Amino acid sequence: MDRKIDAYKIGVGHMQEALPDIVEAYHRFTGACFAEGALGAKEKQLVALGISLFANNEVCTMYHVQEALSKGAKPAEVLEAAAVAAAVGGGHAMSQGVTRVQQALEEWRGAK
């Protein structure tokens, strides 16, 4: 997995050569987002981990696990963040199932 993270960093380096202002703006933005604030750095990494899992982003998942641990997260906290992401993912499917699918069924029934 470190190879994939390294490949990402190399790719960002290439992009920075071509589009330095954009990459620097992105880094300033993400740096500000992950800075200590109302949420601590560890908590922000755990949030990012959950989003990475929900987005099915393998590189970001591995990166944010490493970052969360480096910011003091315990393995149990990392696993809880993963469990919350699973609950949200399941909830997302359930909410669509009880709304969009039901709407489609009602429209189908009305068309008969």
C-alpha cells in the first residue's frame, strides 16, 4: 500500500510542475481543513477515514489510517470510525430503498 501512496505523491509532484498554483492552493486548503480547530487533528483524520471508506478510496483510506494513528488514535478508535462509516453506508442504502425504490414502485403501480 505504501507504493500506492508514494505513487500518489509522485503524481502530485508531476501535477505541481504543470499547475503549481492549483496544487499549492489545494495544499493550503487541505492544510487549513486539517489544522487543529474545534475538532482536533486526530478527530479530523478519523472523519476523513470514514469519508474515504464511504467513497471507496483505497489510497485515502490507508493514508488516513496512518495519519490518525500518528495523531494519537488508538486502533479501537480507527475501527470505530470504520464501523460508523459502515453504518452510514448501510443507512444510505436503506434510506434510498425506503424512498426512491418506494417512489418507483408507486409510479409503477400508478401506471398500471
